[in-house]
Amino acid sequence: MCMSFYNRTWELKGLILKLVSVFNSLSRTRESWKNNPAVKHVFSWTLQQITRPWLSQHLESILPPSLLISDDYQTENKVLGVQCLHHIVLNVPAADLLQYNRAQVLYHAIFNHLYMPEHCLIQAVLLCLLDLFPILEKSLHWKGEAVRPTTHCDEVLQLILTHMEPEHRLLLRRTYARHLPAFVKRLGILTVRHMKRLERVITGYLEVYDGPEEEARLKILETLKLLMQYTWPRISCRLVILLKALLKLVCDVARDTNLTPEPVKKALLQEATDCLILLDHCSQGQVKGLLARVVLTCTDSTVVNCIRKVQQNPVDASVLGI
């Protein structure tokens, strides 16, 4: 085992030497690395091989080229650079990233990419930011008597929701929706700061068919469940809007006979039913009273079955952590 450890150490030292060599070729001029397209891939691959605790020793050498690649005008290079920065975030201690304000530099470099409407870039950026938030927020100190300051996560979520509302491209809609639950989990009760815009995004996305896999609508339903669990005191005033959106979704899925595979339809109906049950808990049983009228006039067995499940579920405040 001891010999294996030393072999691994020497192997990593060799990789680091290669990494520094690649960095030297990158740093001559801003565009010199483009004369040899293989350089960026060698740099990225070498960087990915080095993990904790060795990577932090060479942070000064690896950070500039990673930022340089991510700042390129080509989307392919932006994605590669952000992936390099993400690897640095995951494998360098928070104290080293906070020193000399490096974490803030990373944040601003990555944040600006959110204005690019490229789904592959947005995917890489959001994954990196979600791992960077805990590091950035280590330096924030909240005094109980004062209002909690807005965080970097608030800033990013606000921008994402602004982009989500008018977005019509399916790949971007799916990418945004895929990461929305993680932001709600991250903010918890502080998600109330974004309730109005979240409400518009949720109701808007539930109305639009998203293809056979229905990834966007499934993720939006997951987001809604988390939102109701964290911000339940603010849900009752939005009861009618959310109830209409969920019932419309159930009806749309029930009427869909060809477009969506059966397992996906079942998943959508189950998630929608869970949301209706949570909505009933948040409103202290008001949903059951409103749905009682619907059952009398509805003839679709799928919709009626969904409503019956909600009516048979007793109101339990402990579900919301009350």
C-alpha cells in the first residue's frame, strides 16, 4: 500500500509538470493557444486527473488558463473552460478559493455566461454555480435582528426566472427546469423572495407539452412540491391559481392518447396528485371542498381517480414540518 501511495504521488507530480507546461504555452498571448486546438484538450484532461489535496498547491498556475478558455467567444471553449473551473471548485479547499477574493472572481466569470442562450453552456454553468454557492456564503454572517441579506443564489435564481418566463426553446426550458429544484432546496424558506415570479414560471411551464419524456413538466412539479414544503404559509393565497394549473395538467395528460408513453403519463399524474395533496395540506383542507364539485361533473375516470386520492388523504400538518 505504501509503494502504491508513492507511485500515485510521483504520477501526480508528473501530471502537474505537464499541466504547468501546457499553461506556459497558453499564457504567451490571449490567442496563441488557438493555433494548436489540441492544447485546450490536453490542459483540460490533465487538470481533471488531479484532485484533492494536490490541486490546491498549483492553483496559481491552473486558474488563469481555465478562466482564459472560459472567456472565449466559441461556445465549445466556454463549456470546456467552465468544466475546468468546476473541477477547481470541487477540488480546492474553500479557504484557498476565498483567499484573495478568488471565489468572487470565479463567480463573476461564470455568472456572465448565463446571458448566453446555449443549453449546453447553461447546463455547465448552473452545475458549477450550485457547488460554488456554499463557498461564497461561508463569508456571510447573518445577525438575527436584521433582514437576511440577499445571496449569490438569490441573484442567479432571479436571472434564471427572468430568462425562463419568455423562453420558448425546449432544450433551454428543460435545462432551466432541471436545476430549479436545487435552487429551491438551497434557499429553503428564503424562496419566498421569488414567489411571484416562481408562480408565473410554474403555471406557464405546466401548460406546455414538453415532448415524450416530459422532463420540464416533471421537474416543475418537483419544484412546486419543494416550494409548498418550504413556503407553506404563503401558499394558501395562491390556492386557486395553483389548483387550476394542476387540474388542467391532469386533464391534459388524461386526454393524451398518443404523444406521451404510459410510464411518463403515470409519473406526471402521480406528481400532480402529490402536489394536490400538499396544496390541500397548505390550505387546511380547502382543496377537498373545491374538488367535491368537480367530481360531480367530471366523466373522465383518470381525472376522477386522481381527485379521489386527494379526497381520501387526511390533512396532516406534520407533512409540512409544522
